[in-house]
Amino acid sequence: SSLEEKQAHNEQDFQQLESSLKLVCSVHEHDKLLLHVVEVKNLCFLLVGLSCRLVRIEHTLASMDWRGVEERGDLERKREALERQIEEGEILKEKIERRSEKVGSYFENYFGEEQRNMFERYLRRRVKI
């Protein structure tokens, strides 16, 4: 599919960036890069999963497809908990975005601004895909 092709191309771009950086950076910087990429991926999955669950609960509440006040109360508590978790996820996202600046600086320091821009495009496409 087109989405799988985009994902494969994006990962191929990252592999090239990562292997270039690995040749010149410290082990600590390389480890930080790999950890950062995993965290971005995991956070995206987390936020999408929480959002999907929230939409289902809101749909159930709106459709009145629930039985009794007790079940509605349970659904509202679940909705509030999901909203809090999404807020916490957004805070994590902000922290990860700040770390993206640090990790991106590795590429700029070793290779210049063009490589940094390539890394930032990789992260944006990863989130988008």
C-alpha cells in the first residue's frame, strides 16, 4: 500500500541518517538518538490509542447506548480519566519535542543544517504516518 511504501521510505531515510551519525558521534549521542526515535513512536501510538478510546466513549455517551445512571457514571469517569491521560501525553510530547532540538543538534554539529532538517522531516513524517 502507499502508506507502507511511505513508511518504508521514511525508515530508509532514517537508516542513512543514523548510520552516518554513528560513524562520527559518541556512543551516548547515538544511544540518545535511538531512544528518542523509539519514544516518539511509542508516544504517537499512545496518543492515538487514547484518542480512539475517548471517541468511542464519547460516542456511546452521545448515542445514549448505555443502561442506567450507574453505567453512564462509569463512562463519564472513564472519559475524564482518558482526558487526563491525553493531557499528560501532551505534556510528554512537549518534552520530547524539546529533546528533538537536542538530538537534531547532533546532526547539525556534525553535518550541517541540511542533515538536521532531514532528521526533523523524518520525525514529522513518522508522526504523520
